[in-house]
Amino acid sequence: MRGVLSTDGKSVTPKCQLIAAATAGFFQVFITAPMEMMKIYGQDAGRIHAMNGGTASTVVSTRFPFQVVLQQNGIRGFYKGFAATLLRDIPFSMIYFPFFAFLNKLALILYTKEDGTPIDQKSVPFFHTLACGVVAGGTAAALVNPADVVKTRLQSIHQGTRTYNGILDCIRRIYKEEGLKSFTRGAQARAIAIAPLFGIAQSIYCLGLGERMLGIPHSNIL
């Protein structure tokens, strides 16, 4: 998307960066939402199974979450909390990608070639890109943590979990019953998990390994 929205083939305007990031976030959620739901189901099922002394029925099967979710709710069950996931991941992408691009561009100022001239986009050091991905990923993860709290509450099947009538009801009740601080719970742990993930993924992507394997041109648009 950044390549498509670039007017000169070298850079992307902030507005187009946000559009590209939001588009990437939407399609990422659409594809990965079922996997996210099965992960949460499997984790919650394990807790319920333990709480019941290992006698939980197949309704909370720890072995076949795909089968159980499909039997209980059909295909729609895999997209439970889809809107809340969009509320988390689209803003995440809109923060992460432009912020990463800004930080990575600083390399063009910070580093020079042996002759003293500025480096080009293809010469940005690997570890600079890695550090930028880590910082941007951790920052974005922490900032959208309130949406992650809401998403997790809506998708949870834990026996002790309240039921909510949508996103707004969930936000209102969490704030009323637990206070504003509840929206920051898990932010540090999530940032620690997301930061290296996006740092590694982004830096490896910038190496252009996938493009080389497929024999297509690698885009260096920042």
C-alpha cells in the first residue's frame, strides 16, 4: 500500500501512511481473528478445565478449540469480538508504521558514508532498523492497551468473566466497576512481548529476503 500511495516512488505523505497502515491493520485482523479467538479459547479452556478438577466437558475442550468453537457458534464464533479487535489493531498499525518510518528515516541524518555523504535508504544499518521496530512496536502496543483489555473481556469464556453487551457497555462497566487504571493492566507485559516481535519482523523485512526469494523488486520506501 505504501508503494501504491507513493507519488514519487521514494516517500509517502503522513496522510497516505495512515491510510496504508489502517488498510494493513484491517486485513491483518480479518485473516488472523480466527487464530486469535482459538488462542484465547484454548487458554481459557485450560483454566476452566483446571478449576473443574480436570473433569471439564468437551464444551471447554483444551484439545480441539477449532471444533468446539465451530459447533457452538459456527463460523461467526471465530469472529467474536471482531469489532473490538479492529479497535485495537487498526490504531496500532496507524501508530506503529508511521512512527517506525519516522525513526528509521533518522538514519539518513545520523549515519554517513566513508566519504562523509549521507547514506541512502538501502544502506540503513540493520541494528538501527531493529531498534526502531522495537521502540515503535512497544510504544504502539502500550498506547492501544485499553482496546486490548476490552477485546480480551469480550472474547473470554472464563467462568468468572462477566458478559457485556458490546464494546461501549464493556468500556462503561470496566470504568465504573474497576476504575480507569484497569485499562492499563497488562500494558507492560504486552509491550515487552510485541516490541521484539515487530523489531525482528520489520528488520528482517527491510533486508528484502522475501523479495529476493520471489525474484521481485524490493521497496525501500520510508
